[in-house]
Amino acid sequence: MSGDAGSSPAAVGAFPRVERDAAGAGFFDAAARGELLLRRAGDGRLLGPQDDAEARTGSADLAPVVASGRATLVSWAVVHQAPLPWLAGAVPYVCAVVELAEGPWLTVRLVDADPGALAAGQPLRVRFVPSGPPDGPGETLPVFAPA
């Protein structure tokens, strides 16, 4: 799914610099292209991008799948006090659990959303934003916004 790559960091809040490791390379390459990458287990079930093995069998034979980018809001919290020092520039922000149209649930940041207007079941769409300061950006990150 190609998402909006065009939200400015000022519009969505600060995102600390995120750097890839070998395990996340494919995910971050896809995000840079505006795609949210999931993984398909051998039995056909779709898993979240964080899953590196199928829980039932332990198999690490997972195939990459591009998600549609559509999701539904399950739950959320407005964070007013940074839980870690490196998130101080981001508060307040909305942390949410979303259910992707394909099934997996993800914990994500919501952007461009009025916390008082959020409702369980609300449709959302993926967007992609850069992490880190403008003079040294990190990886592109998926976030979600009201559809």
C-alpha cells in the first residue's frame, strides 16, 4: 500500500531517530517506498512486522506481504508525560492499538487526530514520516491517521 509520505514532522510531533538493524532492513526499505510490510506464515496467516517466527510451529519461513494500509482503531491513550527522556519532544501524543484490515494488531502512533474525537472502530490509514532531526534523519516510520 502506498501511503501518504507527506506529513511534516512538525505536523505530527517529534519522532526520535530510528536506525535499522539487519532484521528490520526489509521493513524499513518498504516504509521508505510508502509500503507497510507484514509477514505471511506457511499456513497463510498474516503476522505483524515485528514477528520473526510463526508462534505455533516456530518456523521462521515467513514471506513478506504489503498491507493495504487500512486499519480500525481498537484502543488509545494520550501520553502527556514522556515515558523516556528521548520522547520529551513528542508529548503530548496518541499511542494506539489498531487492527489492520488484514487482521494483525499493531501498537502505533496516531497523528493528525483530535484525541477527544477518537472512537473505537474508527477507520484509519497509514502514513509515513521520517524519524530523527532534520539534519540527520533516521528511518521512515509508519504512523496512522483518521481516514
